[in-house]
Amino acid sequence: MRYLTLEEASVFHGHLGPYLIIGYRAGELARKILNPSNEFDLQAKVTLPLKTPYTCIVDGIQCSTKCTLGKLNIELVDSGSICNIVIEFKRKSSNKTLKLKVRESVIRKLHEITDVNEGARWVKTLSVEDLFEIVMNT
């Protein structure tokens, strides 16, 4: 199954920003761990503040997982707090789940970085362990 590259995701989104990359990397990790069998096997629930730039995470997830608003296999929930950004993935055929919480330290650092390109470069350097608190339920 072919997925969009990060570069293609940036074209879809309009630019390569740090929150797009966070969502994209979350989706990549979910694909790697949960190994969905097709574009309908994975679903995502994204809890975050329903405002930009945080919602840019959703575009990254859509591009890297094929969980889309059109297929209704992605759900958005308003957390109302930048300290509570959680992405939950489920492989429907096996009921395996993966929960990723964006580390508060990442969000706080991005608030300090005023240039979107600099923020994107910084996020690219982080490991998934530095980006997320990871909880699996297999």
C-alpha cells in the first residue's frame, strides 16, 4: 500500500510545519507497529485543541495513515488544552491499539520558536520517544 511522503503531505497541507510533521510521524509509527492490512483497517482518535496550529497534526495523520475525514475513520475531540494532545490508533481487525501523547516539553519548545521553518527543522531531529509518550495495548 502506498502512502504519501512527508513532502507530498506538505503539498497537501500547504507548507511543512512542525505540527504537520508531528502528525505525520505519529501515523508512520502507527503503521509500523499496528501494520494495517488496508486503508480501512486503521482508525484514529485525535484529542487536541480545535485550533491552529495544533489541528495541523490531523493533516499529517491523514497523509501518513489514510485515516481520513472522508472515510470517517478519524475522529477529532476538543481537549481545550495544549497540554493534552493525544493520538489514539486502533487496528480494527486485531483490536490492537497505540496511544501517543505529545510531550508537553515539545509543545512548550515550539511556542518559543517563532519561525515555522525552524520549528519544522527542530521537530525533524527528534526521535519518536522524544516526541511522544507511547502506550501500546496489543
